[in-house]
Amino acid sequence: MLNNDEIFMREAIRQAKMAASQDEVPVGAVIVHERKIIARAHNQIETLKDPTAHAEMIAITQATNYLSSKWLEKCVLYVTIEPCAMCAGALVLARIDRVCFGAKEPKTGACGSVLNIAHHKSLNHRIEVSSGILSDEASFLVTSFFKNKRSKKGF
């Protein structure tokens, strides 16, 4: 039987697959408030020609609009890959309670892998972080996406 974290991460994985189908890096995110999904997003960097159009950033905007609040208290973000510094910083500013991610991001991860913005002692808010939720599936999406990209370019 799936637990709540796995159920919500499955929706984030669906979002990541949507990103991949649009030739975007397959990262998906959902934000949950009181056990209800209030935001769904996937990377749209290439589509929008916007380096800030990460799944997490789009989901934050959707969730704050839904709640009519700049704070995401009592909310949980589920994202397939560990958030980067930009996204982790935005999540701290939004005061989200918890971040659950699938696969670690060893190059840019800012929830413990490279940096730990989510739990930095100098910031005014700290985020509870859970990692490794359906990590194999989340990691496979990204690695297969880039493997496919390299094979098309003849690398």
C-alpha cells in the first residue's frame, strides 16, 4: 500500500513525464495543503524561454494564488528532483513547511546535497526535508532524458 508521500510523488512524476513529452528536463512538482493538491507544475524553461520557469517556482505561484497568501504554511512540496538554490530560496521565503523530493541533485541540490538553503541557520525559516521518495523512478526519468539527448547529438 502506498503512503501519502508516495501517492503525491506519483503525481509529481506524472508532471515530470509531461515535461519530458514537451522536451523539457523532466522535473515535476505538486504542492499539497491539508491533503489536497493545490498546485501542479512541470519545468517550462524551454517553452517559456525563462530560466526561472522551474516546476517548483510555477507551483509556488499557483499555490499562493490558490490560498490568496504569500505564505505556504501547512503546505508540502513534492518534487521529483532536489530543488536548486533558486527554488529552495523561494520555498524558504514562502515559508513552506516541508519539501519531499525523489532523487538527489549532486550538482545543484540546495536541500542538502551541495548546499542546504532549506535548513540554513542564518535564515528566518527552516524547511523539513524528506528525500528518496520514489527516487529510482525520478532519477530514471532524468538520466534517460539526458541519455536520449546525447544519443541524438551523436555523443
